[in-house]
Amino acid sequence: MSIEKIEIKAEEEYIRLDQFLKLSGSIETGGQAKVAIQSGEVTVNGETCTMRGKKLRRGDRAGIDGNIFEVC
């Protein structure tokens, strides 16, 4: 399993989980992100996360469909 690193803008302290999934290319729309998150298909730091507005900070990892993406 590989971890892809996704960089957020330097001035941003965090990014919301739904926005991060779109940025990573895992999900195309906010609606798809909402469904995937609320269905329990997404993990944050190895734990299932159903909070769409979850704030991810540098070093956090989000996973979906066997892919893991790290915020950097």
C-alpha cells in the first residue's frame, strides 16, 4: 500500500475532509464525497470517519477505496 501526499496551501491551517477527497482526485463532486463519508467508506488516521466537515491538518491521512492520502 502506498501513501500519496497531497499538499495544501501554506497559509491554510486545515482542509475539510470532503474538500480533501476532491483535491486528491478520489471523488469528483461534493455530493459523492458526502455519500462516501456518511456511508463509512472513508477513514481518517486509520479510523472510520463519518464527519464530512472533519478538519484535516498536516500529517493527517485519509483513506478511501484502498488508497491513502496524506495532508502535507
